[in-house]
Amino acid sequence: MSAFLIIVTIGVVFAGLRFILGPRFFDRMVAVDILTTILVSAMVVLAVVLGERIFLDVALALAAVSFVAMVVLGRFIEG
């Protein structure tokens, strides 16, 4: 479990840096997508470790909302 936390922390730090330092809006959009993916995967691991199925439902809902948000932002930027 601690190795997973280290990997998640490294991923969050790098994605956060990309969000803060990203020169373009596209970089920030990808960073938010990466952060959401990390959060969803952490929730799935937490659901398995704790044995709580509610975390899986929340992770699925978050993944769906994130996907729709990225599609909408992509369409908005495209014109």
C-alpha cells in the first residue's frame, strides 16, 4: 500500500506542476485529466483495501463526469 501511495504522490506532484507551469490551456486540461485519473484509480484501490463498494460507485461517477467534461472542453476549444 505504501508503494502505491508513493507512486500516486509522485503523479499528483508532476501533474500539479504541469497544471501550474503549463504555458497553454491544453497543458492544463491534460493535467486536470491526469489528476482525475489518479483520483479514480486511488478510489478503486481504496475500495478494494477497505472492502467498501460505495467507493467504486463514486469512482465510476467521477470518471464519467471527467470524460464528459473533457469532451465538452475539447468541443469548446475546437470552435
